[in-house]
Amino acid sequence: MALSYLRSSSSRSANLLKPLSSSLPLRRHISTDTTPITVETSVPFTSHQCDAPSRSVETNPKELLTFFRDMALMRRMEIAADSLYKAKLIRGFCHLYDGQEAVAVGMEAAITKKDCIITSYRDHCTFIGRGGTLLEVFAELMGRQGGCSKGKGGSMHFYKKDSNFYGGHGIVGAQVPLGCGLAFAQKYSKDETVTFALYGDGAANQGQLFEALNISALWDLPAILVCENNHYGMGTAEWRAAKSPAYYKRGDYVPGLKVDGMDALAVKQACKFAKEHALKNGPIILEMDTYRYHGHSMSDPGSTYRTRDEITGVRQERDPIERIRKLILSHDLATEKELKDIEKEVRKEVDDTITQAKESPMPDPSELFTNVYAKGLGVESFGADRKELRASLP
Amino acid sequence: MALRNILGKRFGVGLAGRRPLSTATCDVESGNAKAINLYSAINQALLIALETDPRAFVFGEDVSFGGVFRCTTGLADRFGKARVFNTPLCEQGIVGFGIGLAAMGNRAIAEIQFADYIYPAFDQIVNEASKFRYRSGNQFNCGGLTIRAPYGAVGHGGHYHSQSPEAFFCHVPGIKVVIPRSPRQAKGLLLSCIRDPNPVVFFEPKWLYRLAVEEVPEHDYMLPLSEAEVIRQGSDITLVGWGAQLSIMEQACIEAERDGIFCELIDLKTLIPWDKETVEASVRKTGRVLISHEAPVTGGFGAEISASIVERCFLRLEAPVARVCGLDTPFPLVFEPFYMPTKNKILDAIKATVNY
């Protein structure tokens, strides 16, 4: 890698390279170092109807630093979205993912962009994981044209076709049968890809989930159902909503694995295992034991149904970013200052993107009528008075 | 006039609007009416229902702590978890369960958290609840079932927190669909729905939960179902609506009056079975009718009203029936102001109809 000194006018991608003057000669190649390191996951996996994968995960400095940066970016993005919502620049609903970043990041490390991911409305970080840009995120949140769904979807409806991200869905549990349908298509096309259908502990009690599971198991579909169990379905604790909160076992005849969702490496290992399993044997359930720091959405303070001590406790003991930070420091892969610099850089990137996103215009009013149907069907949409106002849907 | 008390513009005002007036603790015996908002009125109705019938149950997602709109505040503490309880996140399960509970002679008051989520339960409502009495030759019925759901736009609800699905249910013989316009109406109508021996779907205008404040009697009272109410007298055109839309229509009526057009405004209250006689009598007086609702115009309930009125009053009509409704698109995100049937759209249509 070139060791040139960076000027402030250089392009954004060049800003990702660390300025050399601050790093020791030994650390020069950190961000491309792929020397394998083996790390043990925080807890062993618990399995249902299958053999659990090993606790030892192969990783390397590059991956760990990428994890750190990506998660720091996601964390900062969500916090910035919180402020924007309070400033009324984001309207409607906003469901934040901070605390759960390890799931998005670990999953991506185990799969390719040809595998499909479909999730619920808590989709900002999953979108980033799939390769979405910060600009698309903030513009979409603010309802601008530059957003990934052209400003028409909002927080709950991020999509990215070129990396097979089938989006964010508002209705709880509705995405799971859809995900199994995607898996069916993948099996048909024989391209060795799988679908990850993500849902929460609240959605785990939806009937349609079990219908989808049965169909997937019957037809051996490469579907991986991932329950992001953050222990609260909106304000309801899991033990109040489910007779059996062991979501990984709920598939009965479908094998399951319980994973520490705050450990990005455990998530990576589990997803890798699940992909191999799904391609050979059909559906599998992954239960990610995770936690969200924010409330269910921006209108939920998140403290009426759980104690502040619980939240700070998780932040201290299990925070995914801190975990990777400790790993990096203990393996001497970077200094504290370097990590702090990455965080500062990320913060600046987020702030700059927000400024840029604010410049993006609102969608044209004619967009109200576009894409209701496929083009060319010429359906009329009536307005206030059928004689006076008439708009033809394109 | 109740509608005068509805404050705040439709858009640009957050739902943290007025706090209820008057915190004086009046004695029930004095028969006083207190000014309260919509969710408090609903709360009172539920409290009375639970008090007066020991076999009444209130259940749904998150109702225990008071619900996302505070309609069920205090009920679990007062009546216990055996009668006021949370269900898991399964609408189909909630309604099916409610039908069974009602079939055993109980009053099951089920809450669907947002009307947008009612569709998984659609099969249960249409195929089970509405046909139970009919197909069992009156051996069984689920008349004790009342399903409550907040509906309608709220300024920033987007696709899945703003829908008005009343038209789907109006197409189902065997159930009743009731929509109140204000706190006093809501309490009386809800108690009637709960005590009606037929399954009822009760849609509550969520925009009005905090914004609408009205004097509501504290005692137990019921308002009749299937009776429309003329809430404003006029001679030039009949306006028909329900729920939150009525306050928008009333603003249009006031402005139209400045131009010398006197509008008669009717609150339908019960959508099925709807009060055809009252609407017909009004149309016979004015000769013109305009219907307004938030749901998309094509296939909305306005279409049924229009067809029925034309059937009954064809020779009396001076102008085609006007419908000022939501557009034929999914309920949009940033485009909500364009989608909605606003006061100006209604005013334009009033003038166009009168000058036909």
C-alpha cells in the first residue's frame, strides 16, 4: 500500500487511509493484514437438533478492524438519526438498531452479496452492511430524493437490489414467508446462495412464521430464519409473550442454534455454519441473543419496561464495539489512539453526510402517483372532484 | 358544538396537543360532565363496561400498561390481570380467541393496535365472526365481540400507521362498523357496541385521541347505533362523513357559508348497517350530496352511499354525487398533504356541485 501523506483535499476514499505520521512502522499494514488469528467466542453455541459449530473462530486483523469501523459507523449513524428525529428532520417512525450492530456486521462477514437478506423495520444498519451508503440512509430518513427508496419508503423501507437486500418491512412477521419464497427461487436457480430472513422476538409468535417454516422444511429450502432476540417486543418482555422463549427450539423439527448476538465473531461463525447447513439440509433457525439500547422506536423512551441499570449493565458487559476494541488491543493490532481516531473519522463522515443529505431535494409531487402499478397500465387516479382533477398514473 | 373544541391544525402540530381541561374531581352523582379527550372517553367507556358486566374482558397487545394510546390506562390495576391482559403479537390469534370467548357468552373487547395491522385477522372477522350466527341457525353467536382499532391519518404515520380500512369491513353482512367523531360520541357509541348482541368493529380516529376535547358526562350512557346525526343544518348541499374527517368538513362548511352556501352535515356514525333514511331525507331537502373520507376513493364506502342515494333520490338530484376522498395510491409518506381530502378540496367540490 502506498505510504503517501494525505492532503485534506483528497477524495473521501483516500481519507480512510490512516495518516502515516501517527503510526509505528510495525503497524503500517494493519488494514490489509490477513494473518489468521483464532478467537474463542464469548459463550459456546447451544444447538437444537444439530451439532453446534466450534467456539474457535478464524479471523484476521483486517477483519477485526473492519468490524470495528463498520460498527462504529453504524452506532454513530443511529445516534445521529436520533438527534435528527428530535430536530424533526426525520418524521414518521424511526426504529434504531444501536446495540445490535454485531448481528449485521457478523452476518455480512460470513456471506456474499449474492445471498439474500430480508428483515423487519429495524433495517438501517442491515442496509449499511449490505453496502448501502450513509447518504442514501440519511436522505431516505429525511424523505429526500437521494434516498435508497427515492424518499418514498422512509425509515422502515430501505431496499438495495444490487446486493440482494429485500428490505425493511413494516408489518411484523410479514417478511418471513417472503424470505422463504426467496429461498425457493434460489434453490431453483441452483446458484449455491441462501436467504437470511430476520425477525424479532415479538414476531416469533406470528402464525405465518410457522407456516413458512413448515413449507421450507417440507421442500428443503435454503432458508435461514434469524430471530434477533432483543428480549422485548416493543414494551413486552419475551417471557410475557412466549410460552417458550427459546426461539431457536421453536422450529421443532427444524434445527436451531443459539448465538451470542453481541459477539460479531460468534455471529459470523454461526452464519457460516448456517449457510453450509441450509445448502445441504434445508432450513435452520438462528437465535441471536442481542439487545437494543434505544426504545422500540423514537416514541418509546425504552425505560418504562426495563430498568436503566439493565441497559447500562449490558452496555458495560456486552457492548459489541467494546468487545472488538478489547480484542484488537489485546492482540496488539492497533493502539487506543488509532481506534479513537477511527471513531472521530467516522463521526465526521456521518456529520458531513448529514449536511449533504439535507441538500437533497424533496421528491416531486408527481412522484405520489408513480410506481403504484407497473408502467403503462394507464390507470387513472381521481382527486378532489372527478371532473376537475385527474391524474394518470404513469 | 363538539367540533368547535377540536384544536390544532391537521398538519404541523404534534400529537402532544392540549392537556385535558378541568382537573376538578366532580362527584358522579352530580351528573357532571367533564372536559376530557378521546382516549380518556374511551377509557371511561371501557371502565364502565368492565364494571357493569363481570364477564367483560379487555385484551390486546400492550393493553396492560395502558396501551400505546393510553386508552386502557388503569384498567389492569383496577380489574386485575385475569380480565385485562396482554396478548402476544398475533392479530389473527387475538380475534379468533375473542370470537371463542364471545361464543361462550362473554363480552370480549379486543384491541388491534393499529387498524393497519388488522389484516391477518381479516379471515377470522369475515369468515368466522360475521357468519357464526347465520351458519349455526342461531344456536351460537359471537355477539359479545367488539374489536377496537385506531385508524386514520395522523400527519406522519406513513404507510402502516394511517390507513382507513373501514370499506373492507362494510362489505361483510353480519358485523357492524362504527366510527365516532368526538369524545362524547365515542363513549356512548363504544358502550353501545360492547352491549350490542352482534360483533362490532369500532374504529377510533387516532388523530383525535389527544386533540379532541369535549364535555363528556361521567355516568353510564349509550348512543344508538345505525342512527345518523345531522350535526349542522343547511339547505343547499348535504355532506356525509364520519370520524376525524367531519371536523375538516365542518371547516369547509363554515367557509362555504361565507359564500352563501348553506351545508347540511351528517355524521353517519354507524357505517353498516347505515342510516339510509336520514341521509335520504336530507338529500330530498337539498338535492345535492358530497361524501368525504380519508380512504382511497375507488371502492371506498362513499361509493356505496353514492349508489344508494342515486337509487333512492335520482329525480331529486340536481348534480352528480361528489366524493372527496383519499387518492388511489398507497397511503404515502412525505406526500400525505397531497393525498388527504383537505378542506380546500372539499370547498372546491361544494362549489362545483352547487354551481353544476
